[in-house]
Amino acid sequence: MKYYYTVTSLPSLPQPGAAPEFTPSVLLTHCLPVRDAEMMLLAVFERTALIRDTPLEEATWFAYFAALSQLGRQLKCRFLLELAAFELALAHALEEARFTRTPALRPPVERIPESRAAPRHRNDADELVARWQRSEEPTAGYRALLNGRRDWVQRNGDWFSFGIGEIVSYGAALVIAMEDAVLSGNLPLSALEFSPPVRRWHWSERT
């Protein structure tokens, strides 16, 4: 209940595809009094920068999720740890699906070690990748991943804890809402750009 008033004054997240009321910069300002919230939110928001800068199949994503996990351990944030574990499992499952479908894509050296994701994360990831594989075109596949990630955050977020974990859960859900709004044409692609007062999280220094 430590941050009850901060959490209860957050606007509701929109229906899928609609533009959220808060932007990352507004959420950061809103949560400024909460210690460590800025660092964890910046880490979660870094995903939007990677979406613009880096294809989803690049090894950079694995390093980012590993750094996210390290930050979760450092700051003792359960949700951030769970989020990083799920996203790593999902990234691993997506790579395996791509390589199985198109063996020529497999690089001569594996980009990541064998996945050590907990069974619950691997099961969730495999189910989501199966939905992605059934998609008939790339946009539908991307939307399937967004919907699956939204459902996962809804099930696994620290909702109604009124602690920092709920603030980080909200930030993760906000990024998904923004991606979905861009995909639906209700936000410009520039909405995923970082601009003051949102700075980049230097996650590469933490791996």
C-alpha cells in the first residue's frame, strides 16, 4: 500500500488499439517521488527504442532482456524479473521457430545459450509462438504477439499491490498499448521515439 495515491491516480489503460492517455514522459513525471521507479520505467520503456532501432530477431534483444533481469535482481522487483524471464523465453522460442521453418537462417554460432526459462514461462512462450505461426501475414503475427504479451502482463503483473511492482507493471502495459495504437494507426510511429524528458537506459553497460 506504500504508493496507494500514486497508483490510484494513474488513468485506466485503453482498449486494444486505442491511444493511451499517458505517455512515458508523463508517467515518469507522475512517479518521480517513487524511489527507483525512474530507472525501472526507463528500462521497460527502452523496448520502444529497440522496436524502432533493431529488428526483433537481432541478438541485441537477448542482451537487453538479460540486463532487465539483472536490474530486477538488483532492485528486488519480482515483476521485472518475471517479465525478463518471460520475454527471454519468448525470444528463444521465436528464434527456434524461425530456424525450424527456415534452417538457412540459423547463424553458424548460436546467439544465445540454451534457454533455462522456468516451465511456466516456456509453456506460455510456446503457446504464444504457436499463435504467431498460425498467422497468415506479418501484421497479424505481430498483433498476435502483442495480444499475448498484453494477456501475460495482465495475468502476472503486481496489480493491486500499490507498490513499485504495480507501477512497473503499468509501464510494461503502457508500452504494449502504445505499440498496439501505432499498429492500429491511432498513434504515429514517432510516438515510440525517446525525447526529453525521457532518456535512454544504458542497459548495455549492465550485461
